[in-house]
Amino acid sequence: MDFTDKTIWITGASSGIGKAVAIKLSKENTNLILSDINEKGLVEVADICKNNSCTTQIIPIDLSDEKAVEAAVRQVFDKQIKIDCLYQFAGISQRSLVSETPLFVDRKIFEINFFGAIALTKAILPKMIKNGGGQIAVTSSLVGKFGFPYRSSYSATKHALHGFFESLRAENKQNNIRVSIIIPGRVRTNISLNALDKDGKTHAKMDAGQETGITADKAATIICRNLKKNKKEILVGGKELMMVHIRRFLPRLYYYMSTRIKPM
């Protein structure tokens, strides 16, 4: 996989890992389409990318709104732009107990993390196939591999992404569609600050684990290196990634550890 002259659409590009990946890819002679609900943030990122002599377009998008997704795709296709890669980093997390969380909060998390991601993918996929193939990357999470306290619906959306995109990959090998699932652990971003609490309001606190995580820039380096290799799953983080192996090979230990998480 060579990024040179590729047109890459990145969601969640105004901050965090999405921003770091966009900036890194802007140094690879790429053409970038940057999307996020935060238009002001997109402008700032686009300016940085343009300073790296990268052709950059801004398309604001609210992934919780199906019509907004359709409008964004029409805007791209009306310009006769060929999408080589779709990298999705947009999402929202959660900090609340199952017993205290009303269904509207669960639905909102699913609309953004799952339905928004698959809506954009479904809109782009047919043309990507027609053009001879392409690469799709979607961002899961460590808790897309196992359940975790205070993340019930967030974890569920990430599990769902694995099922959907693994199926998409299996269906489209002959169409030259390559699929990577990015699995971040603790990365120092604003994800916990913007997470939803039991009332659907922002958590507005930086988790201690998040604060000690790797930087978004380091995460972007790992991600881009493995996207070049077309790696099917990309684990990103530090020692917390051992939980994937503990859950797989020592399930009793995982079950014990998962009940030892301190209440918020």
C-alpha cells in the first residue's frame, strides 16, 4: 500500500487520533478529505495539512444524521472525486452504568459509532468497487474485544463494528476491498472528556488511564505504518493491550479483573 497520490477520506479529523493521522498522511503526497462535526477544528487541521503541500478539502458531517451523511457523499461524488481510502475515526464514548442509562443514550451512541460508520461505508463502497478496489479502516477499541464496566453501549457498538466489517471484508476480497480494524487502548485524547454520562451529558473528566496513555501522534505512527501493510487488525496502545491476550487465553482472570474496576 502506497499513500502517494491517494485520495483519503478521514472522519473524526478535527481532533485526537483522526487529526494526528490526517497530519501524518498530509506529508505522504496525498489528497485529503477531512470530516467531523467540529468545522472550526477541521479548518485548523486543514491549514496544517496545506502547509505540508497537501490538497485538502473540508466536508463537515454529523454521523448521527443519516441525511447529513448522504449529503456529504453527494458533495464528494458531485465533484467526481475517486475515493481510494476511507478511514473512520469519529466516535463517542460512555461513562455510565447499564442500570442507570436510559435507552436514548444507548441509541445516540449507536447512531454515531455504528450506524454513522456503516452509512458512510455503504454509500462509498459501490463506487470503490467500480473503481477497482480500495482500503477501508474503521476504529474499534480495546473494549470492542471484551465487555468493560461503564462502557456497555460503547463496547457494544465496537463489537458490532467487528462483525460488520469482517463480513464486508469476507464478501469483497475478489473486489480488492481491503479492510483494517483499528483497536486503540489508552491514547491521550479528549475521548473521556466528551463521553456521555447517564443523562446524555458530557462526562467532562479526563480519565487517569487516558491521561497516561500514548500520544495521538504515536498512535498515528503505528496506525499509518500498519495501514501501509494492509494489516487486518491494528492494536494501538501500551501494556493495557495485554488484556486482549488475557481475555483469550486466561478468561477466568479476565472475569475477575473486570469486576475489580473502581466505581467512578
